[in-house]
Amino acid sequence: MPDPREFIDEVVSGAAARQNAGILSGMDAAAQNARDRLGAAARARGQSFTKWATSSNFVADREPVSLAVWPHLHTLYDAIPNDLTDLDICVMKAAQGGASIYAMLVMLYVALRERCQLGYFLPTRDHAMVFSNERFLRLCRDNEAIYSAMGDTERQLRASGVDGKAKGGMIDEGSKSIRRIGHSVVYFTYMGGVVTTESLPLDGIVFDEVQEMLLREVEKTEERLSASMLKVRLRVSTANFAGADIAYYYERSTQEEWTTDCKCPDGVMLADQWDPEHGPLCIAEHNALVYWRCPRCGAQVDPKRGRYVARNPGHPRRGFHFPQFVSPRQSAESILLKWRERVDTKNFYNRILGRPFTDPKTQPITEAHLAAAQDSTLEWGPLRENPGDWRGEGGSVVMGIDQMGGFNTVILACRWYDRMRVLYAEIVKSGDPWERCAQIMRQYRVRVCAVEALPNFNEAHRFARAFDGRVWVCNYADLIDQMVTWGDRPRDKVSIRKTDDEARGRYVATIDQYRMMSWALGQWTEGRVCTPDARGLVQHLRGEGGLDVPTAVWRDVVWLHMQRVALVTEEVQGRETERRLRRAVKKIGIDPHFAYTWMLLCVAWVRIFGTERLLPIDPDPNVYESALRHMPKELSETEQGYAAQIGERVDYADQGGPTMRKHMETPHYLRVDDPAPQDEIPTCGTCTSFNARTGECTQRGFTVRAALPACDFYSPVPAQEDRW
């Protein structure tokens, strides 16, 4: 019988040997993972970006990364230098061209080489989370060396398996918004993420598919790099509007265009050989064959064979552009089919050609419209004395104010015959810009002013109270069938009114922004606006170095702002599958304050004249010869002309029968106690210019009757006042 002590010693020694073997195996695995971890960083530091990206066995979107398949990306990969300091690259590209993979690999390359914090910005929060969890994490999981480099060192040691390989479920993958790569941290976020745009120091920023971003928001985000010694900037996006988004930065770069080889010495840029109405000039059809051709030399070409040609060489920022033609997944036939079956030309230009596109339907104002409105006989400044007032200027001055933090923008206009004449514009920057606005109100004798309610709500209402009845505070809302509603003209029935009259803002207007902006911009396209010489209005604005620089405000600022507004119809984000559309006013690249100021001026204009086209003011009395025979001889020709216009309206009422004639001839008296009648026909008696004691129209300076129908200068008496 064996000795029990020997048996116990044997069992204990065997257990100890197995335990030691497990410990050694774990240590070997940890060492191997550490070597893999250090190896991923070492390879990134020891290789160029092109070699590292193509030799590290990356699998992106179900296929290996290969520049042989995507040859147009080779120059972009070579553009990443060994010294990453102040790297600044802009890629304006077509959809599905491999640029997002390029952006992810650049971010990984920087994270492995440096100890840094990077921000990866996408259009929306949901897009950022899906991109991080699906595309980026899958790219890392499919590469064992990169996957081993995720997470911090301590967790990496605990994640080791006995076979020396990392266990998939134990790697510290981080969260959707924060990923750790080596000693670096990558934040996946969006432009609306306040934390990452305001309070987070960064060493590198990647903007991926961030369309419709305001330049001031990009500038604010890039300030996160101010304290960094690295300062890496990479912008990758499809184009949107000209002069905005990615196009703004591309215009301020080397502008390296993909140029296809042909028999021409300089090659051909196929993206430029496209007509927005007639289609491609670079695609030919012969029987069943559809192929690419150069419209100049006529040679058949392969769009994938070419090179980048810089239009602005020497610029510190490198910019690249390529169309979808270079994709190995597209052909001339497929591109031509997309063009013929397109729904939106702008979408085709942005995502297929990779070009910004200005659609006159969405951006109605062009520089040609603004230039055509100039009249060299007019002058900037207040109106001169005009006793006859046969042009319709007197009492018609309106003003719009767009307010921001610390400054206001102002435009003034008046009636000029049957058009709108711009009098003045100013950028008011001071500790109290409202004080200057009040001076302008008095100097120009402004009859009606409209001011935006936000952001300085209290100041706007205080300004309105200082000019009671002449200043309207405007809010925005989606109105069903109206462009603007007025606080002194309630449209809802008393039975369903939920707010007491005392609590309702009297001099508050509610605007449908889309309708109002469309109407306001339409005045320019229809030639109803005239201005003095745009170069003649000069204001000294603070420039570089704190010095005041003379600036042609109307030509250099207002013209730009008027062209930076788009009227679009778009799908509601998050509900695209429902095909739900909404109307919207889009700011293109900048915040076009003067465009909104002009819209507010038009709100004031509508308050006085309405939205219908003005009747031309013709001082020639022969126009109304039939109506002038019974006019008193003591009236001037101008007064006779106005009276004839009113007489025509009376004749119109007579044709309407006894009911209309009785309604128009019966004076209407407003009382404080009674609510204002709805849908009444405007008459002289209900106009603010009617003097009930003398029967005189103070606007035009001649005698009228209270029952006469209103003219184009009609300004209704507020319902709360008893004017008679």
C-alpha cells in the first residue's frame, strides 16, 4: 500500500506545476499582446502613411484596402507627410468614392503615432454613433494588431488569453462616442455637440460629410486646436452650395482636380463637361455602346486613368476633388442613367459630379439682380423735402432690424413710384446698438419698423415700447395659410381664443419665415427694388489690427448676404422613410444678417402696403381723362391723379350692386368697446391718415370722404383706438 504522504505530495506538486504553467502562459500572452500593441504603433511610426495603410491588411466595407482598385486615391494617401504638424487637407468629393475610409485611416495613423486627442465630426448624433459602432469598430476588429491596441494598458493585460491572442469580448472597445487607440483618444461627435465644440481640447479634427455647416461653427470648432502643437485638420465631404461648406475651404486650397488623360496636352476634367439642362458633353452613344469621350479632341477616354492638376499651386492647404466617374463600380452607362432618371439636379451635381450647385429655384438672388437694381440718379441718406410728393415717398419709410449679440444690422426703404427704394443700411456695433437704431428711426421719420424678437428679447420689446405703434416685434412660426399675422388683428374666433386680450402682444407679428423670405427675395427678381450706386454707401468697420477700414457696406456686405440664402424643401431628419417634407430657409456658409434684415423690412412694408403689387403713381392727369371732367379746378394735377384712382375704385363698387355700394358708402365708426369687424373693406375712414374733423387725408393733402375705398397708402387704424 503506497504511502499517503507521497500521494499528497505528488498531487500538490502536479497542481503547482499546472498553476505555474498557466501563469507563464498568461505572462507570455501579455507579452505578446504588448508586442502587438507596441508593434502597431511602431509600424505606424516607421512607415509612410501609404505603405502603412496598404500593408496592414485593413478590410473596409467588406473588401481589402487597395489603391490598385481605387487609383485616384493614391495621391491623397501620398499627401500625408511623416511630420503631421499643421496638416491641413480638404477633399471635395463625390459620394461613395472611398474618402471616408481614407479619413478613418488617417485618424488611426495619427492616433498610433502620437499621444493625442482627436475629434471625428459627422452631420448628426445618430450618424456619429452608427459610424463609430459599425464602420470604425468593424475596421478595427478585422485588424488584429489595431484591435489589440484599443483600450488602456491595464485592461489590455487583463484581456489576454492563454493562447496569446486577445479575447474578443474582453478588449476595451470603449463607448460609441469615445474610443481609445494606444495612448490616444478619439471622440465621435457632431457639429451640434456643445461639449466637443466648446470645452474639449483637441489635437486633430476630421470633418466627414458635414454639409450645411455654418463657417462660424467650423471656426468655433477649430479653436479646440489652439493649444495643440499638432493641429491636424482633415475635411472630407460632398459639396452643397457654392461658396459654403466644403466648397469654401476647397476654393482656399491648391484645388487639385482629377484630370483624365486624353489626346489634349492638358487632359480633360470630365466633371466640368456637364450642362445642367442638356446633360453630359463627355458621354457618347453609338448603337448600344455608351462610352466616355473628350468633347475637345474626340478621343475615347477612361476616367480612371489620369492625374491631379492644381489650379492654385503653392497654397498651404491641399485640396482635392474627384467625381464619381473614377469609381470602379461606375460606368458611362450607369452615370448616364442616373442623370436621365434624376429627381433633383442639385443632388446629381453634389453627389455624382462632386460639385457645388446653385439652383435658381432655391437661391433666387444673383449678383445680376442686385446690380440691375442700381439707379445712378438716386442718393443714399434721408429723403429730401418734397412738397408735391408725387413719387409717393412721404410717410412710407420702413425699416428692418436683425439683432445679434452686441450688434444690429439695419436697412431702410421707402416707396418710389411703384417700387421700393433703398435709403440706407448700416452695421450698428456699440455697447448699446438700440440707441443708434432709435436715432435712425427719428432721423428718417420711420413709419413702421420690424425687429426680430431673439436673441435679445427684452431689448427688442423695450425698443418697441419706446416707439409705440411703430415698431413690431417679430416671431417665427409655420402658418397654415398666411404669410404674417398681426397682434392687433386677431384672426381666431373669440369662442376658441385661449389667451386674454390683455396678455396678447399688441405690436407683435408672427411670420412664416419661408413665405416671407420668398416674397422678400422675389421683390429683387421681379425688379421692384431700386438702390443708389452700391459703391456709394461706405462705413468704417473694424479690420485687422484694430484699425477702421472703409467698407462699401451695400456692395461688399449686403450683396454677399443676399446671395447666401436658400429656400429649400427637405425631408424631416429621422423620418426620411415617411417621405415627410418641410420648407426651410437655409443659411449658406455664413449667417446672412442683411438678408434677414431685408425680410424684416418687407414685413414692415407689408404692414403699410400689403403684398399685392403697387399701383404706379402717374402724375399725368390724362391717364384718367374720363374721371377728371368733374374734378374741382382748384386741385393740382397730382391731386387730380390720385382722386381719379380712387374714383375708379368707386366705379368698381357701383358695378358690384347695391350691397357693395351701401357697404362702401356707409361710414364705419370704431369704438373701444367693440371688437374690430373682420373681413371689412378698407376705407379712408379706417385709415390712420384720415382727419375726421377736417375730412382731409394727411398723407396726400387733399379732402376725401370717409366712405371712399382705401388707396395704396392705406394704414389701418388699430382696433383699440377711437379715431372718429
